[in-house]
Amino acid sequence: MIVDIALQTGPLFLAEAKPSLGAGAVVRFEGRVRGEEKGAAIEALDYEAYEPMARQQMEKIARELGALHPCLAVRVRHRVGRVPVDEAAILVEIAAKHRAEAFAFLAEFMDRLKQDVPIWKAAPKP
Amino acid sequence: MTAALRLLVFGPVRAQVGADRLEVACPDSASQEELWSRLLELHPGLESFRSTVRLARDGEFLPPDALLHPGEEIALIPPVSGG
């Protein structure tokens, strides 16, 4: 399984995956900043990461999930710094032979990321 | 003998202590309880974080019984909120 994970500043995008992996299913998830946080209207969120550990943990989670839900490739981009409302804080793309393992991988990856990957968000100070 | 543990702090813990790194003197093979006792002497405002902050070393969360050694870099990981 190809695992390609990065943290970056600025808007997120994923280039078209090449070469063809023989995937019958490609599932993409984009987690966006909503216009409210803890009941208060916001214009952006600031994301902070302990980057070496965040990459290490995402890689570890991906490898563990790959054993449970065999997929062909996973690509993850998580943004750090200020992320305006409606922009993506995370992009995940899973390629697999069939959709079932791709959906399962994605759902569990996001659950575990929200438990164990050292990234924090905070509303910017006025 | 005591020497310093280097602590990395993030998110709300960093906001509380006003720095992203701390040094705390600890004996060799210190327990996590010992670290917290010394840390709270220096930064009593961290008491409310004690029950939710996990410690990590070399990019991995530490089990509660892992011992700490002078010169190590230990990260204090408050509840995460990425994604």
C-alpha cells in the first residue's frame, strides 16, 4: 500500500494519482472549517501540530488500518496555520479495489486521527 | 542525581505556560507522577490538564508506567482536535 502523508500551510490539493493502481474505488474526504466553533461565529481556525509525531502517528494508523482493510493507496494532507471558513483542514484520498474497504479505512482513519494525532485547532484571538 | 527533562508543550498547555519548551529537573528513572509533581510546583495552572494530558517520547505515547530519564525530550499532548 502506498502511504503519502504531509502537513502543510496554504490551501490543500492532491494531484491526480499516477500511475494507475488498478483501483475500482477512490474515496475522497475533505474536512472543512465551519463558520462556528463552540457556539461562536468564527472566520477561521488556527491549526497547530507537533509535526514529527503527527506524521509518525498518521503513518502508523494508516499501516495498521491497511492490515484490516487492504487498500492500494492512501494520501493525506493536513493543513497547519490559519484555515479560513469553508476551506479544507484535511484531505484524505483512499484508493482500493472495492469501495467497502476504502469507506471502512476512511471512517476509521478519521476516528483515530481525532484521538491520537497531535494536531490542535483554536479560534484566532481577536 | 537530578538533571533536566526537556518538555515540549502544545495547544492549550502552551497557552497556559506561555512557552513552547520547558525544562524540569527530575531524578533518573523518574515516574510520570514525579514529573507532574515537579511540573505543578513550577506551573500550578497546569493542574486542570493533568488528567487529560498524555506524555509522548520519540513520537509515541508512553504507557503510564514508563520511566523518564534526564536529557530526554518529552512531549505533553493535550486532547487533540485535528481533522
